[in-house]
Amino acid sequence: MRQGDGAIIRIAQLGAGRMGSVHARNAAANPRLDLAWIVDPRADIAGALGHETGAQVATLAAVLADPEVRGIVVASSTDAHLDDTRACLAAGKAVFCEKPLDLSLERLEAAAADFTRADVPPLFVGFNRRFDPHYRLLKQRLDAGEIGALESLQIVNHDPETPPPAFIPGSGGLFKDFTIHDFDLVRWLVGEPVVQVFAWASCLIDPEIAALGDVDTAKLLLRTASGKLCVISNSRRSGYGYDQRIEAFGAGGALRVDNVTNSAVSAWRAGGAQADAFPYAFIQRYAGAYQAEMDHFADILAGAATPETGYAASRAALALAEASALSAREGRPVALDKE
């Protein structure tokens, strides 16, 4: 997805946690980027990641004041994404923000002017599924009309195991933390607004998740403006790895993305055939997508691309998440007011 080479571009990163580590390593490995600064209130974690990637530990104020920093990766805690992103944009820095931009649709819409003015630096929000090479090829072949007009989609998104209970309260819940990737996928693959959603949700795996006010299993049906339908299956536990599948059905056939395996080697014996295991977690399954996201950010900073996803995609996916939660609570279809 690189569109050209040029001078090395100085960037900084906010956040040194799980996703921060992924993005910092990819930034450090990208030959077009110079990851100069790491900002995190946990000095020991920031120092360790800085030592690994060659970055120095700094404060946010120092990073924003550095005239040589042209871009900032926002991988801070989820509840800080919106404020951190606004501060970086206000300082004239382009931003690559890990999704979500915020967990509150009301807060996000109230801040719309900070993202939609003509003079705002570029904002790229990382919905990583769009950058997976298998899904990008699916999109290209759909758009080329290989199966005729798209009529329906089926998306399976199942985690291998439930997250730690401590993760749940700050996650935003299943729809905002997990299904939000699927909402963005649907809008991207179908290419038109989703106007109605119906969601069934239960807690079937871990009672502690229910005690914390969340669900761990969901089935959703989405309808687009022209009547196209999409079924989404979500689960916090598969028991067999990270299950990621898409089927697209059209007037002239179907396209399918199956699970990838850790290797292409399979064993054939008298008892049957056995393939290799699936990647166990999202970091492994979408490693290439995360690298491609960073490459896209380098393109943006070089002026060779505009962000594929930003404020509008974030608002639309979050609106679908909140509508789905309402549907699950009230047991009825929920219409989307606007895209």
C-alpha cells in the first residue's frame, strides 16, 4: 500500500500498553518513520518500550511542542483517545488513533467541529480489518463485480477465550469493543449506509461478565438502505482459536474468506486430515494488517494518501454499536437516524 518514498518522518506515540507495543514496533520497523518519543504515565513501561524501539520517553507537552514531530500515534487508554487526539490535532500534528475514537456517541458528535474543519490535520482511525490483505482482496473482487450485485453478507467474529474480568468495565461492552470492527467491515464491504439493526445478546460463557453488566454472545442482523442484509455472529469464546470468516453472496455466486492457519501444512492419516491451528489472538491474526496501517500512516504523512478511515467512519460504527445495544436491551429493531 506504499505509494512513494521520501524523507524519514519524525513521529511520536502516546501509550505503551498492549496496542501501543504493537504500533510502536511497527513504527520502529518502518523505514519511512522515525519513532522519536514515547509518552505514557507509567515510566517503567514507557522506558522498556522506548529501549526496545529506540525511542525516548517524553511528556505530552514536550511532544506537542516539538516542531519536528509531524505525526502522533494515539494508543493511550481508550478513555483518553478523544482528548489526546483533539490535543494533537490542535497542535498541528497528524494523528493515527487506535480505535475507538471514543466510547460515547454523544461526546463524539459534540466534538465534531474539531475533526471536520477544513484546516484540521489528517486523522486516521485504525479499523484494522480494512487493512487485512485477505479482506482487501475480497473488497476488490466484490467491487469488480465478480459475483454480480452483492445481496448479503455473513461475518463470524469469535474470540478464543473471554478477556479478564477487569477488562470489561472500561471496554465499552461487547458491541463497542468487539462488534465495532464488524460494523465497519459491513459499511466498507457493502458500500452503503446501514439503516436498521436487530441484535440478540446473551451471557452464556462467563457469569462474571453478566455481573459486570455485559454480554459475551450475540447474533445481529443489519439492513442497508437498499435492503441488503448482513448477519454477524459474535462470541467471546470459540475454544479452538480466533475464528474470523466472511461470506459474501451475490447475484452471480459467492466469495468467501476462510480462517487462516499458522501454516499451510496439513497431515493426512488413516483417521482423517488435520490442518494447523488458527492464530490464537487478534495480534497474531492481524499482524499484517497492523503493519499495513502504519504504512498507510506513513503515506498520509508523506502526502501520498488521505486517511481511509477517520471521524466519519468512527461515528458511524459507534452509532451502530449503540443502536445494537439498545436493540438487545429492548428486543426490537432499531433504526439509524443518520450516517
